[in-house]
Amino acid sequence: MKIGVAMFFTDYSMRPDELARAAEERGFDSLWAPEHSHIPLTRKSPWPGGGDLPKMYYDVMDPFVTLTAAAAATKTLLLGTGICLVAQRDPIQTAKSVASLDLLSDGRFLFGVGNGWNEDEMANHGTAFATRHKLARENIEAMQAIWTKSKPEYHGEMVEFGPMMTWPKPVQKPHPPVLVGGAFPYGARRAIRYGNGWMPIRVRKQHADVLELLPEFQRMAKEAGRDPAELPITIWGAKEDLDALKRDQDAGVQRVVLSVDAAKADVILPELDRWAALIARL
């Protein structure tokens, strides 16, 4: 089982190239960057984490920029969006960003996607909250066409474009893995429908530990004609607990991701050192 690390990169955190080098040196397999274009001062939808929205959500940098900096500083570390808010993005431009980063990183990009929770943020991008799930699916399907065809076109209910030429194409074939975030069962269904993996958070109001739902996810995948082996699991919310990590490993989880504070090296590096010791024991 692999271990990834995620950070909200801000002007007061470690730099992405700095954290990337530290993670690669300590045996982490991946670095993850989240996305929020902005946070409106109005709030129609509560933060799923509960309570006040942390400051780092307002301050986070663009994930494609930060991950490009991380790619330039490393050789083997995988680079993931955790998550990219595809429902409030243009699919043609986002497909180019994904392909460009995959090319510049020599095929190390993981396209973690999600449909978002902030209704006001989406509205500023012209995205209707009620239809965001359909729009996200069509955006991803459109991007998949762009990545895999020389003259792609897409004709959906919400996304529409005729034949075009757009390059570069991704290094990974047919394209970087699309890891779909979201809670059970809806996020799991979306992953099965159009994803290359499911990326849930360990604890949600719907469940105490997502690990217990993996047999049901595998059953759902088989019923939909998908091979569960082609839908690896990445669980967010890892804790410094060797026994818990071994349970995940024994259950066939491909990767767990820990989230660290948006802080400087003096705070983060000791935490990474402790995790390096756990990685060595897995």
C-alpha cells in the first residue's frame, strides 16, 4: 500500500517544490493539491467538515501551478489534484492543463476530481448546483475524448463541441487515471460509471469508516460490468496508526492520503519523518 500527502499550498505554507522533495525523499508515493478558485462571503451550503471554514480554503493556490512546481523538483513522486472542481471548469482548457502537466511530469499525474460542495462558488462560475453532477460527468467524458482522439468532438446535454484539434496528448495511455472523489453511495456510483478509481474520505456522516463499505463497492462494480481491480481505492484521512494502516493494506486499499497543515517546514518535516518510519514498516 502506498502513502500520499496533501497540503493546501498558500503563501504561508511550505512551497510545493519543497514539500515534494521532502515527500519523495521519505518514501511517499504522491503529493496532492486541492482546489478552490475563491470563497464567496455568502454561504448557502455548509462546509462538509463542520464548523467554520478554515482560512487555508480562502488562500489556496492553483493546483496545476503548484503541482507543476512539484513536478520540476522531483523524479518519481506522483502528482494529484485532490480534488479538481471539474463542474466549475471549462473542459477544453482543463483537458489541456491535465495533458500539459502529465507531459511535463513524464506521466506522473493523477486526476483526482470531485463535484464540489460550495453552491456560491459554483454560481460565480455559472454552474447550477442542482445539475453539477451531470455537468461534471459530461466535462470528464469530453476531456476523455480530447485526450484520446486526434479530432475529438463531444455532444452532450450540457457540453457540446464539434471536431477540433488540441494538443499535447497525455503521456499516460489512454489518459491519466480519473480518481473520483465523493461519499458512498453516490460518489462510488460515479467512480464506477466513468472513473479509474474511487477516492473517498475515511469518515463521513454517512459512515464511521469507509473501509467497511469496500465489499459493497466491489459488488456494485461487478454488477455494472466493471472489474474491481481496475477501480483502485485511495482513502483520505490517514492517521498515524500502524495497525489501522495494515488493516487498509490487508483490505486491498491501494493508497491512503494524510492531510498536513498549511504550515512551514519546522512543523511539517517532523510529521513526515514519523510517517517515513511507518512507511518503512508497511
